[in-house]
Amino acid sequence: MINARAETLTDKPAYRGLIGKYRCLIPADGFYEWTVGRDGKKQPIHFHLPGYDLFTFAGLWTARTDDAAGEVIESCTIITTTPNELVAPVHDRMPVILPADCEGAWLDPSSSKEHAPSLLRPYPADLMLA
């Protein structure tokens, strides 16, 4: 699965077992959403922080063993939330960008699966560029 909705993490069978102890950070320096221009062609919109500073998306990870090959397959998913005012005109979702001071709390295994979702908010639009 490509993205996990923050609002349904504890409800969906694919994610509710991961939210407790399989949280991760996914580094990035931006993300794209697509819009359709007046000419009908798709146009990429690049969202990023000023100076293209590195940040992290909130994510979940898992691993399983492929029985046929006998190898471990690891995967991760980015968590999405409602968009901020900058992203909303382009898309109805955005990836959760964790503020640096929330990264430790997101990764902390003692942070409960009930508390962790409270960290999954839209990043402030005034701290981003498009």
C-alpha cells in the first residue's frame, strides 16, 4: 500500500497492528502533487521547505518472509492527512511532515498507539513553499 490515512490507522487491519511499534521516519526534501493546467496537461507542483531543507514524513514499516524465496521483504508506507492551505487547492490529502521536535515522540516505543496519531497533523502552510 502506498499511503495510509492518519484518520483510519487504528481502524484498518493493515495498519492497526503497526501503529503501536512499527513507526518510522521517511526522509525527503519535498513531494509532488499534480494538477491539470488550462491546456489540459498535467502539471507537477513541487512542495518543499524553504531552502529545500530535509524533513521527515511519518511512516509505518513492516517485514515478512517470502516463503517461496526464503527472503525477508521489508516495506513502508507514508501516512497522509488533510491538506494545509497551500496543498488544498491541488490535492485533498498531503503526507504528514513531522516537525523536528515531534520525530522522537513518533519513534518512541513507549508512546502509545493512542497518543501517536495526535502527532499526525497537517504541516503549517506558512512554513512551506510550492
